[in-house]
Amino acid sequence: MLLTIDVGNTNIKYGVYDGDELHRIIKVSTDSHKTADEIAVDLYTLFQVYCVDPFSIDGSIICSVVPRITKRLKAAVKSVTGVDALVVGPGVKTGVNIHIDDPTTLGADLVVACAAAQSMFDTPCIVISMGTATAMFLIDENRVMQGGAIAPGVSVSLDALTQHGALLPSIELNAPKNVIGKNTDESIRSGVVLGTACMIDGMIDKIEKEVGYSCSVVATGGIAPMIVNSCSHDIVLKDDLILEGLRIIYDKNS
């Protein structure tokens, strides 16, 4: 079985594959202060809770945007499963042809998402990743990643708004019932959620106008369902896009 690990700034997502089939997804909060031993204990405990035999894991691959935790996580995987995890980075074959000024500056998570999207969806394709940042990247008809746009993520925007506005309250983020809010909480939800949806719709229009053709669109990330449901474009939700990309990349390097 294959253990895929997607390390984000907020969460770590573990995916356990039996062949091409995603058997289990386990999500935990990212804590970059934990030692390798502490991570190993957490991972072993998760395996016990979800009835995953650690000795059934014969391969692992990590995609991380938190460098501080990457080596510790790799060591923890080795301790629990006996497997040397592959870390997505320089020297790893991804199958993604990247046409930007400096491909080494592209986050591993976006590379992996593009690897999955070009394999699973019709191209040209716009890939949207909604996490700490909202990133939108174009894969053209020749399956070349041409670049894209990065904006502050929904949670980052909400935190900045409530922290810097003395009279603006912290709120639980959920989809508003109406565009026109009748109180401060509803108005913030409308501005943040529907405002982000409008931004995504507008950026899709601008990208398609710039390249001169229509694109399929896929979105991933924990906040994606709420936002995509408020968009006017037809956007496919794929919560496990990065895990699928990790499986695809692992197969290329096996």
C-alpha cells in the first residue's frame, strides 16, 4: 500500500492507497513544533484508530509547503513503516512541463495538483488550489503549465479583516444566504465568500480571454466547496487532487 502525505500550512492530509484506489484519508492539524518522535507516535496512533497496518505500507511520498516539518515527517514515516518516503522536489519526475521564469519557485503542492489535473481532466485546464493562498494556474492544450495568479486565501483575508478592523468581529466562516447582509456578520460573510467567488469567476474569464480559448476548471482545498458553490462557472471539485497527484508521481518514480 502507498502512503501519500500532503503537508499544508494548516493541515496534514494522509492518503492510503491500495493500488489506484484511495482506501483512507486522514486529516490532522499541522504542528511544525513537533519532533520526529512525536509525529511518529501520532502517525502510529492514527493507523491504529483507522485500522491501517503500518507494515502493509510499502511506499510513501510527501508533498510539503512547510520545510521545517518535512525531514521530521520523513523520519517519522521511516520509524512507523520502515519505508523511505520520496519527497517531491528537485530530481523527482513529475511529468509536468513548467513554463515560468523559474520553475524551482513553484510550490510543490501546485506542481502535484497540476500533475493530477493534466492526467485526470481535459486540457486546457485551469487548476485552482484554495488554501492559505488562492492559486490559479493554466495547463494549456499541450499539457504545459504556463503560469497563473496567486491571491490571499479566504481565511487569510478574513483574519486580516477582523484583526485590523477594531469594530469588526471574528466570525465563523460559512456561506451567506444573501448578497446584501443585514448585519455586520452577514456582510462580512457576503464580502469574503461571494467576493472570492466573483474574483474566481472574473479571473477565469480573464484567463480565457487572454489565451483565446475555453478551459475546463478544477478546484481543490478545504474551503473550495463553499466558494465553488457560489461561482457561476462550471468548476469540478476534487478534494483529493493533491493525493491523486502524489500517487501519479510516485508511480512515475517507482
